[in-house]
Amino acid sequence: MGDFTSRKHYYPYASPYDPCPPITVKTYVTAPNLYLTYQPPNLPQFSPREALYAGTVWKYFYDPYYGPCELRKENTT
């Protein structure tokens, strides 16, 4: 079930006439529900207290947002 990456990237066109330095790679985040066609039975669930904190009952749909800088910090430590 967890065989996806929620952070995608693409390479936009950089014009040679653009006066600003180009951003060579842009990233965006997709929601986990895009990768699950139907809700299978017996998905693991959070406890009621954890579900209120996470914003969802099912652990599969929990998707905290981490900015690109936060990801770099995680990868370097």
C-alpha cells in the first residue's frame, strides 16, 4: 500500500531570454488518497485521540506536510 512517493518533481522550461536565474526543479505534493482506488477492509486505524491530532481515522491517509527545507534537514542528520 505504501509504494508511492507523495513528493513529485518536474523540470520546467527555462528560456534563454529570461532575466532571472531559472528554477531548474520544481516540486509538489500529492495526497495519498490518489493511490488507493477503494478503501480495503481492515485498514489500520488511529486511536480516537491520535485521530483527532492526525485529522484522519486511517493511518494510510495521514499525510503531514514537510517543506523542502525540512526534508533536507531530515536527510542530512
